[in-house]
Amino acid sequence: MESPKVGIVIKENTLYDNSDSASSKSKKEAHPDMMSVMMDDIMVEVAMVEMERKINLLMKLHDIIANSIRAQYGGPLQTSFMYSKSYTKRIDNLRMSFAYQPPKFQQFDGKGNPKQHIAHFVETCENA
């Protein structure tokens, strides 16, 4: 992993003048504020570089996932809003026996015990 090269740049402060020694102490106290602003700028720049790196990584990850899906399902990704099935063709090709009867479910009407209704639903699914 390559880290960005960051250096501290100290610019000449025109507000700071060494010729007035009487007020030099107060002006030197203001100097750290200028350094703080410059450090903040550097930190923002470092954060931006890091965000760009993460965005590039996510874009590469997106491409890897898209390519693996294309390889697995043998076609381009569908980007249109047309209908597409959320399962593979193998499911469509499954054939049920003629004697198969789908389970009969009852919609919960809000009366009775909902836990019993769910328990009956789960039991029906397990027996199907």
C-alpha cells in the first residue's frame, strides 16, 4: 500500500514581522494558529486522497463482482427496467410429479393467535 507523500509547507506570513521586538511575543503566539490552519489543509488533502483511493477500490470491486456474475450466468448484466426472474433457468426446468398437490394456506385474518398461525404455516411448509 502506497501512502501519499505529505510535507508541511510553511509560507511566509506577512503579518509577522521581526522588526518590532516589543510585540514579537504576541505575534509569535498567533503563529501557531496559522500552522494549525495549514495542518488542517494538509489533513483535508490527505483525507481526500484516501477517499479517492477507497472509491477506486470500490469501483474495482464492482467490476470484479459484475464480471463474476457475467461468467456464472453467461450474459451481460441487465441494466434495463424490464422484468427479469430472480432465479436461474434450472428452477424453471424442474418438473413436479402429477400427484403433487401444493399446500393450502389460509391468510391470517387478525383473529386468533398469530403464533399458532405461524406455527401451522411452518409445519405445512415442512410437510410439503
